[in-house]
Amino acid sequence: MLDAFLEHPFFLNRHRQAPLLKERESFLSHLQRQGTSRKALRNLSGELLHVVRLLKLTEMRDVALEEIQRAARCWARQQRANPKAHSYGNTASFLIYAAKKWLRFHGCLKMPCTPQMRFAEQLTDFARYMAEEQGLSPQSVRSHCWKTSKFLIWFAERHRSMAGVSIEDVDEFLAMKGATGWNRRSVSVAAQALRAFFRYAETRSWCAAGFAKGIQAPRIYKYEDVPEGPTEKEVRQLLRSAKDSGQAGLRTRAILMLFAVYGLRSGEVSRLLLSDLDWRQEVFVVNHSKRGGSQRYPLQREVGDAILRYLKESRPKCACRHLFVTLRPPYRPVGTSVLWQLTSSRIKAVGLRLRHTGPHSLRHACATRLLQKGASFKEIGDVLGHRGLESVGIYAKVDLNALRAVAKVNLGGLL
């Protein structure tokens, strides 16, 4: 393994004679399979020798973070006192980084215990109820739990028992959040999460019956937060702007095509696997974020060409089986935040003036385009992966009487 990035016999012998050779090689092999460069492997392998020496490791054992930090400070002092050391500014931080990464890989990193949040058991019970009994998606469960946890942490600093919670507590919390950075939409969503939590709390007798009904959210205009999607002409302009042949450009074009043509959500694009594409049948499978389950979509020619070119010319060869991966090692799936950033930056670069510049604006543009072509609410809901037709009406924002009967939804025609 060491021969792959170390060539000089002196350095090879030095590494082979140091303790924990097998453990170091298995870790470096793992990084190599992830696509880590030879230079990075060489630097990490050398740093691991210092980790082993400074921590006095002769066998793998649990190592606390505090011990690593002490060793790093000691190593930094040694480097400062060494006249032959030309650079020691990042000495401590790099040793901590290498040690944590290696020890975590072997399950030997002992992180400091964080105190458990009060009411953690109630929050866990609520999460189980939403997932198992209500059938909510993991994203919805995480969102409700995160917003509820913010209130519970705030409430725990003021009261010892949930039985003493009052509507005034909830109102004070929401008002405080509204005054310290949350917009009206965020406060409204938090109120919805708290209503859901306290409805469940009532069934468990954690609070008084009827408590949830008293939680009031700020008034939100029905269509206030619906993304203002670009027009069909602007979508064409956006897709044409992503025709550059660079590695990042090819990936961006394929992603934008999936957002614009199919109206997929960020999480749905992020979770796409290579195995989800059936080139023989010219279809691909999407695992929906909210309603759950999978759905087959026809692979439009323009979209298929964009994905195929990305796979041939841009996607790194790596063990990760997700369709869209990072451009730099270690290769991993592209997350939803990255998808939002590249979509937003491309929309702004083209000069489109939209209130919302994320992937959801392209989802709205897709719904509007299908509606203008005469698609029914049922057909649009099937394409967008909605559980009910009410959501389609929110996207469309049109008079139902203006709809025309249509026989078939056509996803093409963007280019």
C-alpha cells in the first residue's frame, strides 16, 4: 500500500518500522479508494507517524480529544524550537485533523460527552410517533424536531417541568425568535411544529388538554412564500448558459436539467444513484422526499444527453455510487446545500431577477409550464410527486376555470 505514494526506500522503511503499520495502511487504503490524491496520502501518512509517536501508541486504544490537543500543542512547541522547521503555523491543527480522522476510522476517538438536553426523551418519542405512526418523511421529522428542540431548550432554562408550560411561554419564545432574526415564515413554521408537538403531548398527558389549539402563528398571505419561478424563455436562457464544457459546468447543466424539466426537489436529485438510470428502457427512478416511495420517469433526450456527457467527461472515477459527486477528493455525494448554491449562483450569473433563486424556483417554473400546456392538476401532481392536489394549486396560482383539458403531459420542449 505504501508503495503507491512513497518511492524512496528510506521513507518506506521508516513507515514500515513504526508501530501500527496495519492500522495505518488500512486507513490510507480507505482514503485512496475514496479518491484522495497521492500528495494528500503522502502528507497524511507522515503526519500519522507523529500521531503515533506523540500519543505513545503501541496498540489501538481509545484516545480522548483532550489528549490529542495536548499532543498537538507539544508538537507545535517542538517545531517552533526547531531551526530547520520552515513552517509551523498549521502544525497543531493538521496533527489534530489527522489524528481525529484516523482514530475515528478505527472507532477509537473518544469525544467529550455532551450533556443530554432536558426533555430529550419526549422529543425522541415525538420523532418516533411522526415517523412510525404518521408516516412523515425523514426530512419533515428532522425539521419538526429541530424547531421543537429550540423551544424546549429555551423553555428548560426557565422551567423544570413541562406540566407548567403555558401559552404565554410559546408566545414569548416565538416573539423572541421573530425579534432576533427569524422572518414571519420561519416563525409560522415553528408554530406549526409546536402545535404538532403539543397535540402529541396532550395524548401523553405531558400538558393540559387543548393546549395546542391556543398556539397562534403570524398571518401569512396564502401565496406569500411560493417561489416566483422563471418564465420558459428564462429557463431556456439558464440552460444555455450552462453549456460550457468544464468539469463543473457539465455537472451543473445535468443538475439544472433535472430541476427544470422534471421539477425535482434538491433531496431527490442529491439521492440519485447510478443504478437509478436505466439506459436500455430510457427511464430513471426517483425516491420522493415528502410522499415517500419511488417513481419512474421517462428519460428525455436532452436530459439523457446532458447526464451521459457528465458521466463520460466530468464525473470522477470513484467508489461512490451516487450520480452527482464532489469534484475533489475524497469523493462523496453532492449535498442539498451545494445544489442550492450552484443553482442560485447560475441564476444570478445569467441576470435573472427572482425573489427566490434556489432549485424550488425551477420546480415552480416546471409546474407553471405544464399548466400552461394544458396538463391537469392530477398529471402535474404525478410529475411533481405531490400527495394531494392542493399543493399543485399553490404552485400554479391560477384560476381553475382557465385550465384546458389535455390528454398527455409533455416534459420536453425546453431546448
